[in-house]
Amino acid sequence: MAEKLAPEKRHAFVHNGQKVFEWDQTLEEVNMYIELPKNVPTKLIHCMIKAGHVEVGIRGNPPYLNHDLMLPVKTDSSFWTIEDGELHITLQKREKGKTWASPIQGQGSLDPYAADQEQKRLMLQRFQEENPGFDFSQAQFSGTCPDPRTFMGGIHTD
């Protein structure tokens, strides 16, 4: 049932008509996807994740991305992988349930409607996580969705 509440599609950050990266999020993670240039050996790809910063590029060249993150992440559980010509960066949110408007500060933020839809989806993910026997995939909110981090006592962590 939880997969029904997974992100339906990725958000794209486009600059000057070119897709820079795509991204999505869950209660615990923000995922960035970057299409890698063809014919570049994967061992030349450089990715560095810091608590508040990400840098991506090809070794020996200026970075492709070199930006502050929207919010801090847990570096010990954030990582990157390469699969099918795509760099996938998994950023572990420091604040579980916090809705991110964008992975990168000041770049490609969601419009207010899309941000509200993300918050609603994350709230339903929280309900699903706390009540695994129920299916919240068809649930809807009327009006403004509460913050998943603080609603009814907040998110409970182990």
C-alpha cells in the first residue's frame, strides 16, 4: 500500500531550456536524478554530499552543480549511485516529514499548488506508516493540509 503513496512523477529543474536535474521526495528522503553525459567513464564522476551542500561534476572540470541544499541532511545515511546513465543522489532529511520546495536553495522551487500537493502526499505517507493496516491512497484533504511533522503530536521516531 505504501507504494501507492510514492511520488507519482519527478519534478524537473530546467534552466535556459535545459533540464538540470529531476527530483522527488518521501517522508525521509529527497532524491535527485541527473542524466550523465554519454561516453564519460563512471569512475570520473565526482559527487560530494555535505550537511548543507552538494557538488556534482566530472573530475578535472568545474562542477556541474555546486549549491547549498534547501535544508540540512544526514550525511552518514545520504549516498549516490549510478544506474543506466543516471546519477541518483539520495539525501536523508534531517527533519523527517519536512516538505522541501526544492533540493537546491533558490533553484527550481515548487509553485504553491505543487508544494501543497507534496505536503498532502507526505501527510498521507505518514498516516500509512503509522497505520499499516489501512489504505490511505484514496484519502483526500479539504482545505489546507496540516504539517506532517507536527500534526497530532508530530512524527514519532524510534
